[in-house]
Amino acid sequence: MNIYLQPDLPVAGMQFDLSYDSKLVEVVQVSEGEFLRQDGALVWFNPGEVDSSNGKIDSVYGLILDKTSVTGPEVFAIIQMTAGNGSGTSSLELSNVVVSDNQGLIIPIDVVNGAITIASGTSPSNISTTLDRRSDESNYGVAGIGTTSGSYEEVEIVEKSSQSVHLGSQISYQFVEHENPITYISYRSLTNAGNVIATVEVLKQTSTIASSPPPGIVYKNLNIWMGKPGYAIESNIQDAVVGFKVNRSWLEGNHISDSSIMMYRYDPGTWEPLSTKKISESSSYVVFEAETSVFSPFAIVGVSSDNIIEMTGVDDAPAENESLDQNAAFILCLSMLVLLFARRR
């Protein structure tokens, strides 16, 4: 089973205890996940102490030693268990959970407990699995810890891409997951940054970082994170663009013209429209590219043709103005004739 952490604030350390049913499962070992090491940081990890008789793991913790932090979602710890001969469901209850930043300050969290089901007749075997957000059918356990953004269940999929970043190089991240509308992210590097990871989170709803939903009809809500906190700034990257695709059947089903598709980026308190252009199209997708200087929550939206108000064509305006000009001239001539007639009298 995995202890999974999805932060929306930079994290530098974490600890937890875990309770389970010792009659159904036995803990073999606790090992470190990739959460704290995902940006190459120096990490201290303690696997804790297993109390098999009482079904508890005490004092599992890890911290980054070089005062950096991480923001991408990932597995913090992996707990390998052996199933017994009995059947039933063992709850996996987290307690004494503390998540902190690189200043040692505690970050508010939401905890999602898990469970492991041992089916009847299961022979003793190792239970070890990786997290698949897209499937709820696994009998294996996943416990989740989210910071103020909420639980990992708000995320549909996560896809990462890693590149070695050097001064003056053109960096391009490619994404291939079918459910991920982001196809690439590229920019020119203005610094030597080493290995930089780009993370795309496809969300089931508006990012909980945002205080309001984006305007228009939403195709996909996203979080896009680039490297460590503070990396993706204008002094480090230049000419950043995000390539994305929109399913043509969604456009047709919602009566949306591809010319109305826009990518928005959430800037604290408001959704900012990004310069967006169509790149190509096929029978299945229309591909777009948007310019951005910051990576944060994003949304791909469109406007239904049912909501567009038809405006009077510009060709009609000159005729109307011409008619008004002719009426004004007629009234002026008539006024002059009246004045002339009055003076003769």
C-alpha cells in the first residue's frame, strides 16, 4: 500500500503513524517513496517501528535536509504487507500526521484513510501496488494525504515529464497520456537548472486553489507545475507555450466553435485569458497553443454558439449613416427656404 501526498503548498517534511488489522495482514517492510526526492533533494527517511502484535507502525517520517521543498503529488512511503489465511477488510488508519514546510511550519491537511480487502481463499502473498488514480477497482490499499487543496480523488490523472535544463537551450516536454489534453510545454531556458520536472494534473473539477470557476464552458481543469517552487519565473524561462488538444466530439456536442477555445490561467483572485491560437486539426482533435509566463491552475474553455448574440453586420452601418445624412441635408435646406421666405415678407 502507498501513503500518497498531494500538496498545494511547498512541503519539506512529513510524519505519520498507521494502524491496521494484524489478524489479516502482517507488515514486511516500510520503504521510502519518491515524494521528497522528486526534485533530487537530499533526504533523511525513517521507516518507523512496526508493532505486529498491536497492528501499528509508529513514527514514520522523512525530511529534506537542504532546505528546499517539493510541490508535485507523489507517494511518500510504500508499505509492503503479507496477507494471512483469513479473509476480511483491514482498515488503514493514519494518525499523528504532520506535514511541514522548509521553515518547520505545520501545513493544514486533509487525511483520507484506506483499506485492504483479503478475499476468501487468498494464499499468503506480498501485497504491493502503485497508485492508479483512474481505477477504483483495486483491492489494494491507498491512503492519501492532501494539504489544503483536498484529497487526491480530485485529480483524474497525473503525468510527468523530465528534462535536463541548461542556459540558452530550447526545452520541450512531451505528454502522451490519452486523457491528458496537454501535448507539450516548451520554453527557452535563461539559466542552468539541472533536471527539471514538469507535472500536469488533470482535475475532475475546478482547482481548489482557485476561489471561483473559470468563465465559459469548461473542457478540462488543470494544474501545471514546473520544477521547484520559484523556478518558473520570467528571469529563468522565456517564450513559454503550452500545446493542448480538444476533442472534436466535445466541440460538436456542446455547439462550440473552435475559434472560441481559450486557455485561462488562474492569477490569485481572477482568471486571466491567455493568447491562444489554433495550430492544427484532425478528424478527432483540434490542437491549440497558448502563451504563458507562469505555471499554476489552468482551464481550457469554450463558448457555446447558443450563447453568442448576433450583431448587426458592419456593411449595414454605412447605409444607415447615409440615410441619416440625407435626412439632415433635407431638413437644413427646408429650414433655409423657410427663413428666406420669411425675410421676403
